[in-house]
Amino acid sequence: MAPPQKHHILSVLVENKAGVLARVASLFARRGFNIFSLAVAPTDDERFSRITIVVDVEATSVEQITKQLNKLINVVRISELDPADSVERELLLATVRADPAQRGQVIELVQIFEGRILAVGTDVLTVSLEGAPAKVDDFEELLRPYGIVELQRTGRVALPKLVRRPRPRALRAS
Amino acid sequence: MKLTGAQALIKSLEMEGVEVMFGLPGGAILPVYDPIIDSSIRHILVRHEQGAGHMAEGYAHVTGRPGVAMVTSGPAATNIVTPLCDAYMDSIPMVVITGQVAYSSIGSDAFQECDTTGITMSVTKHNWLVTGAQEIPQVVKEAFHIASTGRPGPVLIDVPKDVSNQLMDWYWPDTVELPGYKPTTKGHPRQIKEAAQLLLGSRQPVIYAGGGILKARAAEALRELAELTGIHVVTTLMARGAFPDDHPLCLGMPGMHGNYTAVTSMQQADLLIALGSRFDDRVTGKVDGFAPAAKIIHVDVDPAELGKVRRPDVPIVGDCRLVIEELVTAVRDLLAGGVEPADCSAWNERIDGWRAKYPLAYEPPAEGDALKPQMVLEHLRDSTPDDTIVVSGVGQHQMWASQYWQFNHPYTWVNSGGLGTMGFAVPAAIGAKVGRPDRMVWAVDGDGCFQMTAQELVTASSERIPVKIAILNNAYLGMVRQWQEMFYDERYSEVYLSPDLPDYVKWAEAMGCVGLRAETPEDIQPVIDKANEIDDRPVVVDFRTDSREKVYPMVPAGQSNDAIVVPPFQEGRHGEGGH
């Protein structure tokens, strides 16, 4: 599913403590902000985790969202990544019907997209694809006619593009 | 030195300078109540946990120090959620300690278990579930730091029973380590300069002072700014007393039940200098129609308030006192550099015109009528010391108290503004009196509010805390009645309470207080005089007031402030500023 027309990616550095994700989620619920997707994992520094949140900014200004997030004691820093200035990646896992007649077509599709086949059953395949969200969307759409048994996407993670321009604005208010 | 978690907790509170705490023991907090016997901290035993929370708030309101409340797990924790939310809305520093079932039992639906940190997450500035006794001093230090710095607010520490019993090596941390918490206090110099220029260049400016002035101890700085620039000041419900009502530049309270001049001057201003105020809906009315021509300078320590409701032309993040002091300096520099301030004389004349035409007023009672609540308040105001602390509940009586009292000193007005918590007055007044035993403390309460938390007068009697309660008893949930009269065709649904059920005098006496009653205008003064003489126990006065009396002026909900309704006898005073 494509994100809302006007979305922003917030890369939120948080203290790696119990309940931090609940605080972030609770804040979004209470303030009526919409999360499109959310991914969380520890960083290279074990004291911190990074939450990548794709937010729908049609309803609320990204400024108000970041200011409210910054009020959480465990939130250390927020970077706003404009989709145009960032690299985004997402991982998809899917188990797809692939009876002997169709197996070749599914394998071909996976190869075209540079995905992987992770497991082979008698009439199903489990496949994976890592890529830009739009590519993952296309892959999902093309897999669908074969019959998707189960599908799981991670939600996107992102980092700023390495171009010669100022670093992403840190949104902790001055 | 080995201490139990419980001993470490009480010792940590002592290290933080806590002198008094409000609470009620129970199963999960039992270990922490044992070292209280040997502690220098005074513990005040409440009759309901909500009372402990509001007492801590009242204490914090008048002292500026965090109020401390301690209760057990489960129902005690849920009972204190209302005060936490109240304190969160009004930015009151408060530290609440709750007991929790043993850490090993969490999640098993144990007796009196509830997810306290989960439940209170959205009504605290931060909360902690302590997982080991060794953490306790660090957590307490962080809790007081967070509660009392930046935008103040309530915090909660949830302490499992087995953690309280664990042994730990005592230490007291010198510093707090909070990488995600560094409030900005000093305003940006360029923004301050821009604000100073805008301020001197405006012909119709108004200072919109909010509760942040009091939180930042900025009343003196505000007065200096107002007197230097000659700009009039409105004080919101949370800022009453932040600028003296007897000052010629004071316009009093704006908002839904603000006076005509405060509301209209903001509405027609070309510049609003918002200092520690948050453009609350009760002040702005319909936001689209609020002060349409005004530029906005907005100063707040919480960056999220800037632009939340109205986009400021000059946003300044910082502590109100520091920013105002810098602003005063910047204005002085500009004046010294030869900048001519804009001519505000026409504006000041218009303000004086509104003041003369639409003063706060009510119709005196006809022969045989019940008491007018405003009249009771005027008598009370004129019979008490100038620095009396006034505490109110929520409703008509709150608005009348805010309107008719003269608040000439900061920290003399304690009320529940943001959350609008009925039942706030009695416990908050007790907390205020504990915090300022040298001051006279009068609670102005409604009969509906009083019935919600009156049992705390038992606490006041047993602890010898001589608060005074004026019940404006109109036998109704008066504000709801007023809305039903004005907006629901006088269809009164579930608002009648009865004037004498309960019998407030007997109830007061049963709780160890002196109970008095005033039914006629002649009764008012002698009863107040008698109440003021009593200083060894609480006093409750049952003032029988007129249920038909409504709070005016009023901006109907959802309408622009231009739609302000004045009392019927002031209607038809056409002319400048008429509606």
C-alpha cells in the first residue's frame, strides 16, 4: 500500500529503555496523529534505538508532531527526512502459491526483481525482496495474481542521501 | 550503607528537601510507610487518594515546589489519575509515588494490580516503573528535576513491593543524566530584538499573560515590562494575580467569562504579546475569529505551544522570566537609541471607554431574594487580608471568584483551569494552607463540587489545618443549569441538587469543622467575621445563593469573541465597541 500523498519520514533516536515505543505510540494516539508505518531497532550504540516513522502530514503538521515527540523524555533527537532527499528501504516476505505449472513464472518474477527464494514447498514458495518501497509495492502487486498465502512487510527504514547539501535538520527546537 | 528500597526512597525524598507529603497506605506500599515513622517528612493522611493528589497540587501552586503524594497500587493509583491529569493540564510540579505488586507478579492480574505506568503515561510528563532498589535515588533525583524544570508537570514513580524490600547500597547522585531532556531557557537574542521593535511600533498592543508567568516566577519582570511600555495586561484564569488587579494597566480576565474590556481589547488588538499562555479555547473562542488583526509574539518554555493553535509572528522559546527581562533590556536599548514608540493614546482612550461602559456588574437582590453570589464574594474579598489565598472548584462559583476577587499578589489564586476538575477546591485549599500556614486560605466552592471531595475536611480537622470554605450553595449544578437555560430552552435535565440535602452545617460539624450559614444579606458580614476569627479548625459557611443568577459576560461556545453577551441590564449601551 502506498503511503499518503503527503508523508514525511521521521528518524527518531530514542533511549533504549523499556516502554519507549509505548510512549511514542501513546503520544500519536492521544494527539490524533496518524502513523503510516513504523520500524524500530537498536543502533550501533546500545544505549539508543532508532524508530523510523512514516507519518501522514495531511492531517497534522510535521512540526507539531516533532515538537510533541521531542517532549518525551526518552526521545533524544529527531531528524526529518524528506522522501526526495533520503534513501528508503523495506523488506517483504511472502509465501505465494506456486504449483508446478506456475512455479517457473514465480521464480522468474523473483529473479527479475532481484529477490530471493527462501523456502520451497510442494505447491508454495516463500520469497523475500528488499528494496525501495515503490519497487516492493510493484513486486507485491505482481505476486498477488498467483495467490498470496501470507505476506509481511517491515515498514520502511531510511537514511539521508549522501549528496553535497546540508545535513538533515535536527528538529530539537532551538 | 545498606538500605532497603523503601528506606532509600524516603531518604531520597528527604535529600530533595521534601517537608510534607500527602498519602494513604495500602498493601503494596506498606514497606515504604514503615520508614516514614522515623523520617523528618510530615505525612498527612488523606481520606481518599484523589484528595492526596489535589493537596499536593495546592501545595505546589502556592509554594512553587513540587507537591508529593504517595498511595498504594491498583485502585489507589487509578484514584490519583484525575489529579495527575489536572496537574498535567495546568503545568503543576508534582511527584506521585505509587506502590505496585511485586515485580515478579506483574502481568499476572495479582490483587490490586493495575498497569499504573501505562494508565498514567499520557497524563504525566514522565513516569518510571522501578525494577531494582539500586535505581531508586537516581529515579527520585530525575523525577524532581523533570517535574520542576522546563514546563513543570506531574511525574509518577511506580515501586513494586519486592523492590521496596530489596537491599541496596545507598548513594545520592550529584547530577541527572537525561540525554533527551534539555529545556531551552534563554530566548533567542534576534527574536527578542524583533519582539521589542514590534512592541514599540504597535498602536493597539495587549499583553496576554498566562500561567507560565507564575511558573517562571516572572510577575516582577512582567510588571516592569508593562510599566516601561505602558501596555495593558490581561491575566488569564491561570494567571490571576500574576499582574495586580489594582494596577491601572490591568484589564483582568479574558475568555468565555472574561470581562468585556479584556475580551474586546484582545479582539481588536494589533499586537498580542502572549507570555506563558497557550491560546486555550476558553480564551480564544472560535479560533478563526480570534484577534483577527493582531500580530503575535509568543513566548513559552514549551516549543510545542508555539504554533499549536495560532502561528506566531515572533516565536520565542524560553523561560518567561529570562525572556521578559531580556525584552525589557531590548526595549530600553531601542528607546535609548532614539526609537519613538508608536502613539497608543487613542487605543488607551478606547480601553477606558469600554471599562466605563461595561464594568463587571450584577443586579442587586430585590427584597426577599436569595443572596447574590457576587455580593458574597465582594464581602469576603473586603473582609480578608490582601494576600489571602483563594482556592476554587469548577463552575459558576469559580468564574465569579475570578471576576470579583482582587488578586493583587501572585500565588494567591489556586484553581483547576485546564481539566476543570470539580471537587478540586477542598483538598487543594488544604494543600495550600499546609504550604503557606501564615496565610488565610479561603476556598470558594459550589455545592456540587463540595459534595465530591468534602470528606477531606476530616483530614483537615484531624491534622489541624484551619482552612475556610465558602459554599455558594445555589442547589444546582449551576454552570450546567446556565447552559440549559440559555441553550437548551430552559429544559433542566439532572441539575437540581437541593439546598439542604445534605445539611452542610451538620455535615461540617460531623467532620470536626465549625458550620455556619447565611441566608439573608444581613447574615453575610457577621458570618464572615465569625469565620475569620476561627483559627484552630476548619470552617464551612453555607451561603444560600440565588439559583437564577448567571455568569456574565459570556461568549457562547464555538462563537467568536465578538459575540460576547453582556448582562441584560447592560444591553443597549450602544456606541464604540458595542456588539
